Amino acid sequence: MSKFGLGAWECRFCGKSQIATENNYHIRYNFFSIGETELGPIGMTLSAIRCLNRECNKASISCELNKSVFSDSRGQHVPTGTPIESWRLRPASFATQQPGFIPEPLRNDYYEACLIRDLSPKASATLSRRCLQGMIRDFCKISKARLIDEIKELRKLVDEDAGPKGVETETVDAIDHVRGVGNIGAHMEKDINNIVEVDPGEAQALIELIEMLFAEWYVAREKRRERLRKIETIALDKATQIADLRSQGQGVALSKEPESK
Ligand SMILES: [Zn+2]
């Protein structure tokens, strides 16, 4: 369901978690007075929410098509039952923004997989599968004809404690786990041109796997590099300071170690 509600909420534009209150949240039901359709009386619920992150401040908008029923107590039509259809209008996709240090083709496959998940789960799963393969090739440096063989090779390396840096056993377990969901396993064994039927739930499981791998592989590696860069800068600064002091003849006061010539 794509309708927004009061309470905990995460902005899809900037990724900030926050609480939606009466001040930044709007919902309205609009009954269509067009007579009874094949679905009965219908109407549409429109909801919008404004991001409280000042730098973002974007409006997210979604709507739902509902069956309608007249409420005597409220004297008007109200939506009833589960929505017939729902649309995420803005942003169009539920994808989370991925950082620029993740290779662009991988990010694009992921964004597209998210965009078409409901419209065409099998096309979405095909893109996710290509994205997963791209990640194993780029991050793990494993390249074989079929994705399934690449996963098996990754499993073997990790089990032998020879896995690529930053790849944990739990992550490979998660890949294997998702492989066991519905038709996804068959999808990974087939050639890329072989389209396998999957349902939106299965397509979603693949998308979540990709989001997890982006975080555990690329984001974690970048954080590690960032920390190392900081340490390097600090060490370099210290070395410069020491050298400066020594050139000023204060080196002895700084260090108890004898000067080596
Ligand atoms: Zn935002």
C-alpha cells in the first residue's frame, strides 16, 4: 500500500527518518459521483507528506483507488476495504537514493528494478538479477557464465576463508536464502534472456537483497576507506609537526628515542 500515514516515516528523496504530524501530512478522500461502476461506487484517496529535513523539504504524494460506501454517521461517502489500486506519484519509485561511489550501471539497474516492480515483476527481477551479477563481478571479482555459478564460487571462497575483502558469511547466507524464495532460484540458474515468472513479493525480496549488498559491501567499504583516509591525514599532520619542531631544534623534547643518523 502506498498511502502515507501519521507517525514514523522515511523520506524517499533524502532517506531521513522522521515523524509525520498534522503539520506536514495531508489526506483526503474524494468520492466520484459518476454512478455505480463495475466495481461499485468508487473514489480516490490522495495523501501528501512534506519532508521535515530543511535541506530536502520535498513533498511526497500518493493516491489510492477505493471502493466507496455511504456512512450514515458521517453523512458522506467513505473508503472501504483494501485499496483496489494504488500509485506512488512522487517520487515515482520507492527506491532509496544510492551514493555515487556505487558504479552507475548497478545503481541504474536497481532504480529501474524498483520503478517497475509492480508493473512487471519479471522484468524487475531480471534487472535485479543483472545488478546482483554486476556486483559479484565488480566487488567480488568473480566472473562466470551463469549467476548461480558465481554465487557458488563466492560461497566456496568464503567457506575456505578466502572470500573477497568485506564479504561476510552472513551476506552469502542471505543470497542463498533469497535464492530459495519462489522462482528466484530458477531465475538465477537461467540465462539472462530466459525470462522467469515471478510475483511482486519475489521481485521485492531481490530488491531488498540488493539494497543490503549495496550497504554491506559498497557503503561499508567506503566508510572503511574514509576512516583510513582520516587516520592517514592525522598521521601525516603529526609527522609534519614533528619534522617542523625538529628543524627548529626541539626534536629532543618531543621524543625520548635517540635521533638516528
Ligand atoms: Zn527528505
